[in-house]
Amino acid sequence: MKIVTTPMCEDILKLAGLKEYQVSLNPDSTDADIAVVLSETNTGMQSIKLKLNTFKQIQESIEIVQTKLGTGSIGEGSSIQLPHGVNTRNRNIKVKVYSNFLRDIVEDMGYTVVNGNEHHDFLVYPDYIRDEIQGELDSMGENYVEITSHKNSPINPVKRAELRYKLLEKKLCMKH
């Protein structure tokens, strides 16, 4: 079976113990049988779609790849210890979040996510919408956190998650 993956998912294949695959920004342009891609990636071929926002999602993705592609061997990633972000003290902090990938992380860390115009202590948003919400940011003082999007973050999903979690923890935990 020929497997193709995007650069953003390649490290998951390595962690799952897969050794033979092709990397392409456009899986549909290859002659692969199956693609391993991010959940939001559209492809016309059979695919395994992964979410890689939280440490739990990363671990689950490694297991999904191992199961569906029958790696049989244990890759270096199967023994990695990924932290889990939940802290019950965080429930007291209300966070308004722009984007689903950040919502996953903020919820995993145990913060209370609010919707719409509900009162919130912090605002968390991806870098690519800064201009759109500048007025709202101005009204928040320093109580906002800008998180880098995929294109401005490490390609390795574990390093990307570590960076995002540390940034959120540093900024949001000041509230305790």
C-alpha cells in the first residue's frame, strides 16, 4: 500500500513507527492509495484525517495510524509521555476563543470557554485574524493571547503543542 502524508502529519507517521511513505503538500497529485492528513484537509482520495491540536489528540492520532496502517512495530512515539493540560483551578478563568483548534487546547487546559458576548477574562485568537478583531483587542487591555497558526509554528505537532500550551499557561495562569 502506498501512503502519502502532508508535512504537518509526517511526524505522526514517524512516531507511529511507519517508515515507508511519501510526503506531499498535495496528496491528490500522487499515486498513493491512502493519505494521512489534518482533519480540515480536503482530499479526493481515501484518507485518515487527524486532529493534532492537543496532546491527547496527538497520542490518539499515533494510535489511529498504528491501528489503521498496521505498523505492527512500535515506533519511538508509542512510548512518549505527552502531558495533559487539565488543571481544576483553571475553571475559574473564562476565556473567549476564536477558532476551533484553540478551543480544543483551551478546553484541554481546563479553562472555561465562553461564547459570544458573555463576560470573559481573556481572549485567545489565532494570529491570522488580528486585524479583524483589533477593536475587541483594544478593549481587552493586556488580557488577550495571540497564538501562532500552523504556518507560523513548528511543523512537529508535539513541539507546536508545547509552544502553544506554554504560551497559554504563561499568560492565562497569571489570573490565579
